[in-house]
Amino acid sequence: MNLALIVLAAGQGTRMKSSLPKVLHKVAGAPLVSHAIRSADGLETAKQIVVVGHGSEQVETALAAGFPDAQVVLQTERLGTAHAVDQAKDALSEFTGDAIVLYGDTPFIKPDTLRKMLDARKSGADVVILGFDAAAPGKYGRLIVKNDRLLRIVEAKDASKAELAVTLCNSGVVCADSATLFDLIAQVGNENASGEYYLTDIVEIANSVGKSCVAVTCDESETLGINSRPELAKAEAIFQAEKRETAMIEGATLQAPDTVYFSFDTRLGKDVIVEPNVVFAAGVSVEDNANIRAFSHLEDCTIRAGATVGPYARIRPGSDIGEGARIGNFVETKKAIISKGAKVNHLSYVGDAFVGEAANIGAGTVTCNYDGVLKHQTNIGAGAFIGTNSSLVAPVNVGDGAMTAAGSVITVDVPDDALAVARAPQKIHEGFVPRLIKKLKATKAKRDAEKRSEG
Ligand code: UD1
Ligand code: CA
């Protein structure tokens, strides 16, 4: 069956006090709106429509990378949730199948929950609403259920005392056949306490024309919505706690879980050890038995099996750290392939580079990859030995098994097995130091005498 997502994101987000649309604020390195879309992970959505009120280009740009098929539509006037969904109608005119309505500021709805809603549809319900048992029902819409049938949803503002006592609340997530949904919305009016077109009214309308409505429930934690930065921070904390727990359950050791920061897409293999204070920015994959040592920062990179990174390493985008390779303290890599068993152990910058198997990069090595305008490549062969404090001025190639002398500035390719020495030769001046000291002391004595005669 075809599935379309309609993500409502036209809210002003005034309480964020931000020039960025609310749904572009991030949790675990991804905008809230993409978390909302990921609620349908594994469900194969034919259409993803995001309804925004302003900043549509910004939202479109942010979604382009992860969700190239997502389509952004504008709700110029904010007339209520039914009106917001209606803005997706044209974009779905050719579509047949079910539509699920989600909120862009509600990032934690799980795919399994949406699956339960789709199952309820398959079992014959025309309209499925996601509800939850609220600890503090407050301003939430209340679900009025009788004999397993959802009769209507009443907004708190419009509710009677008896209705306010109901704790089964509306999450806002709706699932229905797309054509049915738009038919029902067309009948929604705005005679209510807010003067808005309530999406929730479709339930009562559906019942009045003989359609069936049911409520499916999820845990309240899934329905957490974000309206302010403190709430954003709370959501981040919840996400991190869950991700740490999952990483450990799946076989990684986190020595100090609370100090490790994950992104939405971090992948850790089995028997990976993560020491304290490690940051996984987006796009990191760590294979089995790798060791990520304290205070390292990794982004958009792959760490292969058994490799060691850190302490204090910075692994930047496009780095591929090979099997059993070692990246040590104060080493930065960027767009660098470090092959199996290679070592970059101390104080180096390796960028736009290929390092062959088992090569050894000495302390303080720098690939000089940028000339102020262009980036250039450095290739280091298998088993090569780069002497301490070498500058490799790219583009440059160091052959297999070759060696560069410590302190060299390598500007010309080094053939396989050759030694390159590119530094001023050392000179020896026999007995020079005592003569120098004697001369300096005489100078000092003369100056001291002059000072005394002046004073
Ligand atoms: C809505 C539900 C309520 C439910 C609650 C859950 C309605 C009438 N009420 O109430 O039953 O318990 O959510 O949080 O649906 N939006 C637009 N355009 C609009 C209006 C809203 O895009 O014109 C978006 C908002 O950005 C937000 C979502 O829809 O993401 C919900 O809107 P909001 O105004 O927060 O609805 P509530 O009054 O909280
Ligand atoms: Ca709300």
C-alpha cells in the first residue's frame, strides 16, 4: 500500500526566540523535522510533504541531503491543523493510499507506533488517531472513546468538566486514506473557542457519515513536543540516554556513558570501547573491536575493526581509519584513507591523503594540502616511514617502503625504498661553546662596570 507523510511545521516557534524555523533546530545533529520524517523509517513513504509557515527555502535546503524527495508546501495563513493538512492536498492530487499526519516539532514517534496505526487501518478502521495516557492532560485534546470506538476529539478549550477528566489525549498523529482525509477536512468548520479549523473535528464528521474511527496508543514519551530551548535540551538528553543504552545493549562498552555524545546516525559495532568524553558528530560508523579513546571528536568517518583513535584525536569528514590502524593524541585527519595497520601516533595533520598499509607517520607530520586556493593530495606508500616533523607539500607522493628524514620539507616525489633528506646539513664547530661563553661574560662584565660608574 502507498503511504504519504504530511508533516505539519507551520508553527511560528516564537518561544524558541530564534531566526531559524523551529523545526530546523537540532536534536542529536539532525533537525527536528527530519526526526519526524524518520518516524516512518522502514515504512517506505511514496510522498513526504512538509507544511511550513515561513522559511520554506531554509527547510527545503535542510531536507535536501537526507530526504531529496521531501516536498515543502506553504501555509501562508495559520488557520488551524485541518487547514494546515489541507495545504498538502494539491501535492497529493495524484496520490492514492494512506496518509499519516505528523508534527514537525514532535521527534520521537516510533516506526512501530505508526505500524500499529497502519495495522488498525488494515483491520478496517477508516480514521486512526494516536492517543496516549497523559500524566498531566492540561491543554491536550481529549479522546472520547466508547466500546472501542473513537467518537470524537474535544479540545481542552471546548471541553466540559467531565470531558476534561479524561486522561486519554490526542498526540496529533492521524492515519487515514488520503482521499477520505481531504474529504473530511473539507467539511471542517471553525466555530469553536479558538476560531480555528481543527483537524480533530474529522473524527466526529467521519462517525456522522458512518465511517469508523479508532484510537491506537503509545507511550507519552513518544509524543514529546518541542516549543522552547529548555524543551530542546530535554529532548536531547532523552535521545542521548536512549542511544547510550542501545549502544551498550548492542555490545559496546561505554566507560562513562553520560559523557559520550551521539548523533542520530552513530553506528557502533560489537566490543567497541568508548572512553569518557567522546563526541560522535553525524555520519560516524565504528566497526567491531575498535577503541575510541578519551576526548576524541569524530565526524562523518569510518573507523575499521580493531583500530584505535585518540586520546584527543579529531577525525574529520571523509576519514577512513583502517583495520588495526592507530591514530594517537593531537592528531587531526580529514579526507584521509589510513590503511590497515598504519600509525599516526602523535601531533600530526593528515588531510587529503592516502596512507598505505603499515606506514608509520612520525610525530608532528603535516600534509600541506592547501595553497590558499586549491586542495592537493598526498600519497604515502605501504610501509613508508615519515620522519618526525616532516612537511609533505602536496601534491606529492612518497613511494612504498620509502623514508623521509626528520625535519624534511618534501616537495618532490620520493621513489619506492628511497630516503629523502630535505633539510640544511648539520655543521660542527669544535670547541666553540666555551669560547662563546667567555666572550659573552666579558661583554656582561663591561656593561655592569659602565652601569656602576653612571649610578
Ligand atoms: C493539537 C491538537 C490537540 C493535541 C495537540 C498535541 C488540534 C485542533 N489540536 O493542539 O488535540 O492534543 O495538538 O500536541 O489539532 N500547525 C500548523 N498550522 C496551523 C496550526 C498548527 O502547521 O495552522 C502545526 C503546528 O506547527 C504544530 C502542530 O500543527 O506542529 C500542532 O499545532 P498546535 O497549535 O500546537 O496545536 P495544539 O493546540 O497544541
Ligand atoms: Ca501544541
